[in-house]
Amino acid sequence: MQPQTYFIIALVIYFAAMIGIGVYATLKTKSHEDYMLGGRSLPPAVAALSAGASDMSGWLVMGLPGALYFTGLFDAWIAIGLTIGAYLNWKLVAPRLRAYTEVAKNSITVPSFLENRTRDNTHVLRIVAGVVILVFFTLYVSSGMVAGGKYFESAFGGDYLLGMLLVGGVTLTYTLFGGFLGATYTDFVQGIMIFAALMIVPVLAVISIGDLTALADGFDAASAQRITEAQTAMDAGEEGPFASATPLSWFGEGFSGVVLLGIISSLAWGLGYFGQPHIIVRFMALRNAGDAKVARRIGIGWMILSLIGAVASGLIGIAWFHVKGIELPDSETVVLVLAQNLMHPFVAGLVLAAVLAAIMSTISSQLIVSSSALIEDIARLVLKKSIKESVLVWLGRGAVLIIAVIAILIGLDSESSVLDLVSFAWAGFGAAFGPLIILSLFWRRLTNIGAIVGMVAGAATAWVWGQYLSGGIFDLYEIVPGFLINLVLAVVVSVSTHKADTDSDNEIQKEFSDTDTIILTQVKRRSE
């Protein structure tokens, strides 16, 4: 039997399993709240792994290993920043957001929570937040479509567009009908698959080379070749084929001001966690605030080991491809090509399915959050009338379809970088929502006007900086200026517009105190 046949069999089994889970989730989806938030019923393990899988996506198994292969250890600073950010997000935001969203009129979306939390009767904050989500998530979903197309090109030598349509079609199927639970349950399974793949591939690569001594020799030889190629390119007035000729250096070609900016930018990825709607919505869907502690331990453990596997795959790939004399045309396919060369075709097919799982898990989660933004936070307010639950569910499904189609159209450019698309969208969300989530949960004086000004300024700064100002002295990840400007303006404007002892302010103070009480009670009960 040909290897491609084994790949296809593994892929069909995976697709069938995902659609089956979607059907199961459909049977459990009875209301609009079920479709958008799963009835706040997620166990800790499901919430943790689904958050991790939807967070990391194709970036974990394609973008990050590819960056490490191309640049070396310098890009591992991103993994460090993400780990710190994820831990703080689970530790600080998760329990309080779970409790506060229920206290604040049972908010089921991030925009509705911000509106209820600040008592914004104008609905401007909610609509602006919904628009920001739609804009950046459409780009984010598109990055998943691009990853899916590249996956099929590398794994099967197939057509980029066909692969993108197939990935998008299957993901759309189980998300369209299964809603939040469909996306979450499939994410849980996909998280296990991603973890297994990233643990196995680098180990097999080392065994294939021989041992750790042979691996070190392979690194030395690969580095020497890269240095030679870089010098040759420099003499010809051209750029070398790799970003770094010293792949095991944490500081690239040497420490400098530019390198320092690069490290700060990489670590700043961690700031993005506080404002990612598709991640923090998992916090809102936990059974109670007390579950956040167990979920944090599971989620961070999964994340650390998976990131180690991804970093190892990229770095070990440098030595492996040099030793084996195999050329890797696209660095972002390093895990795919390693799996195909190191495993039995059927097992390799399962690893390839795990790569696909990483891509699809994020697409499904983002489609659901985008749908909620369009229907729950924009259309429902614009229509200004009562809508039946069954109609809302179908409107949500229609929104999922529309957003998916737009994302596919954006992803038609096969030259798009998965990492570039993800980094831009990640920065947009982190800059727009991160400071507001933190302030809304831990500072009583945040006002609707302060939140609106901060959000718009943060999102606009990230967009303009990323599109027009990057490079030179502005070569800093756009999330940093966007986050800081949002935070400063939100605080300054809130201090200027806050009115104490009004009915609205008294309600906010009571909700704040009620949230404190719930967290103390539920966390203590969980500890016992």
C-alpha cells in the first residue's frame, strides 16, 4: 500500500471523528446560550486543553518550529513570553472572569460583559468591541486557512486551494451545527493529538540521527554551512537563506539594541493572552470559579511540554535535514516532513492529522466567537427586538458561514505567512481588550467612556504600527505600544468621567463585592 493511501486513511478517520463529535454536540445544544457558551458546563480538563489547542493552533506545530528552524533559539523568547502570559491569565483572570460574567447580568460574550460591567446604556462599547472582534478574527481565521492549504501542499503534494477548502469545509461543518460545545470537545481531542505529536517527533529525529553526540555534530556542521552561505550571500550583496547563521544563540548574531527590541517583542506575546476572546471565553464557560485552579495546572503543564516539543522539533530539524542531506523548501513544514520521513505511513498520517487538528481547533473557536460578536453583540442590538432562541441559533450558524467564506477569500494568497497573520491578529486583540479585561476585573472605577477610548486607541495603534511603522526604531511588536496606550487612556479618561455614588456606580460596587465573595467561597470549597 502506498504511503499516501495510509495518510488518507488516517485523515478520513480523523475527519469522521471530528464530525461525529460535532453531531454529539449538536444534540446537546438546545439554546442560544448553549450555542455560544456551552451552558457554562465545562470540566477543568476540557476547558484547559481546549483553551490551549484553540490558542496555539497551526502556530504551535508549523509557525513556531518553522521560526526556530529559520532563525534559531532567538525565536524561543516567544515561547517564554507566552508561558508567562498564559500562567498569569489562568491565575488572575480565569476565576474572577468566570464569577464576574455571571454576576454582571449573566454576560455570555466579552463585549456584553464590558457593557454590563461599565453600565454602558448607549451600547457603543459593545458594538465597537464586536467590530474589533470581527475584523481581527477574520484575519486570524484566515491564518488557519493558509496553514491548512500549506499542510496539504506539504503532506500530499496537493493543491493549496483544495487543501484550504477541505480544511475550512470540515471545520465549518462541525462548528456550524455543534456550536461552542462542538468546537470545545473537538479542541480537547485535538489538544491530546497535538501533545502526542510534539512529544514523539523530536525524539524519533534524535534516534534517526544516532545519539546526542551525533546531534551536536550535526548542529555544528549545519551552523558552519549557514555561516558559509551567509558570507557568500553578503559578498554578492544579497540576503542569506536563513535569518541566523548561529541557530543555538539566544541573541542571534550578537547582542545589540535591535536584538533587545526583538527580545522585548517576543516576550510581549504574553501580553496578548489577557485580550484573546477565544481563550478567555473558556474561563467564562467553566462550571465555577473554583475549577480555574485545576484547569490552570492542567493547561500550563500541557503548554510547557508542547512548547518544548515544538522548539525541539525546529532546532533538531536543523541538524536532521543537514545530516540527511534533505532540502526543506518551506521552514514552516518542518514537523510535517520529519513525521513523513521518520514514521510508518499510517502513524505519520495520524501526526499529520494532529497538525491539522492544531489548525482546525483555532479556526472553530474563532468562528464561534466571531459569530457571537456579529449576532449577540451587533445584530441583536441593531434589530432592537425580541428574537426567538431557535432563530438566534440559526443566525449564529449563518454568521459562522459568512465569516468562514470571507476568511477563505483572504487566504487565497498562498505566500502569506502563518506566523505573520497570527502575530498581527494576536497583537490587535491584546491591544484592544487586554487592558480593559484587567481593569474591569480589578479596578472599580473603569467607565464606559474610558473603555471605549482605550479600546479604539489600542486597536488603532496596533494596526497602524504593524502596517506602517514597523522597522528601524519602530521595530517593536505592535502589541506593546497598543497595550500601553490603551491602558493609559482608559485609566485617565475613566478617572475624569467616573461619577461616584450614582445608582449605576452603586450597582457596579455591589457586583464587584459579590464577585469577591463568590471567588472566596468557590475557591475555598474546591480546595477542600
